[in-house]
Amino acid sequence: MEKATVDGEWLINSVAHALRNPIFAALLQAELLAARTVEPAAHKVYDHLRRLESTIEEMLLYGRPPEVEAHPTHIEPVLRLLAESFAEGDRGVTAQIEIQVEPKGRRALADPDALHIILERIIENAAQHTPSPHVVRVHAAARSEGVEIVVSDEGEGIAEEIQEKLFLPFFPQHKGRAGLGLAIAAKFAAAIGATIMVTSAPGSGTRVTVRLAPADS
């Protein structure tokens, strides 16, 4: 890993740790205030602080070394759990995830928690860029070199000149909002020996392909 990347991760982690306690304290006070009033401003402050807390948690996740252990992992249970999570809006966006796995019971070399983190961030980004009802298709298929998981959306697409920047930390990913989601996905993918490829063009949606090594390699 390049020194600049390591230094950047250390800085992000340090800033997140410095902000975590005061933000958590402010969030508790805002929650109490929001529970006692119908004043819209109080509820907006609470919502903004919750989003800020979520951002800090993402910073902490990005800033520390991934704890992973790659081993033969069933793909479909991970996808089913993600579909349930997005159906309930656990990541702040409610989405319908259509899953197809070929063949059933397919395994790949991965860490289940790391794979969940990778796909969760990719699917979240796809859902945010897809018009309501936010339908995202996830197709996992066996290949001679392992397993490919393709996440497809019907959003506005991504210009070619910015595709290579999508996985940079805090690069604007959705309507000008900067985030760490895809940077986290890339970091955990590297940790389990997976690769991520983006295929997109303005007006034609986006396909993000995660390639995993075979379980018997």
C-alpha cells in the first residue's frame, strides 16, 4: 500500500476518533429535545447529527485495517441478508434487490463479513442513483476464474472521465455528496483478493462487477 494511502487512512481515523465522542453527546441531547417538541428545527438537527454519526462510523471503518479471513463462502446467504436489509431501509434508502445466483449453492473465496460490507456499499450507491422504487439487480455467476457478482442499476450512468475516481475517499458519489462507501468497498475487496470493475455510460445505467477467486483455489 502506498505511503500516501496509509497516511490518508491514519488521518481519517484520527479525525473520526476526535469527533466521535462530542458528536455522540450532541446526538443524545438532540434526541431528547426532539422527543419533547414538534418543532421541525429540532428534528432536523437530530437527523443531521444522525447522518454525521453514520459518516464518522464509516470513517472509522475505512481508517482501520480490515480484519478478514478468506475461506470458502456461500454467496447466496450474503445476498439474501442484504436484500432484507435494503427492503427495511437499514442504510437510509429503501430498495428492492433482485437476486439471481447461478448455480445455486455457489461458493467463492471470501470473508462473509467483508463481502457483506463490499456489496452493501455498492448496492447502496446503485440504489441512490436509481429512480424510485430503487430496483437494483444482483447477478452472481460461476466463471472459470471464480465467481462474478454483478450489481446493475438503471440510473443516470457515470461519465467515463470520473469512473476511475469513484473509489477515492470522499469523492462525490451521489448528487454532489462526498462519501466513503465505495472507498471502503475497494479496501475490503483488496483485503480478500477480490477486484471491482465499473462499466457505465451517461444515460445507460451502471454495472459494478466484483470478481472473487474460486473456493478451491
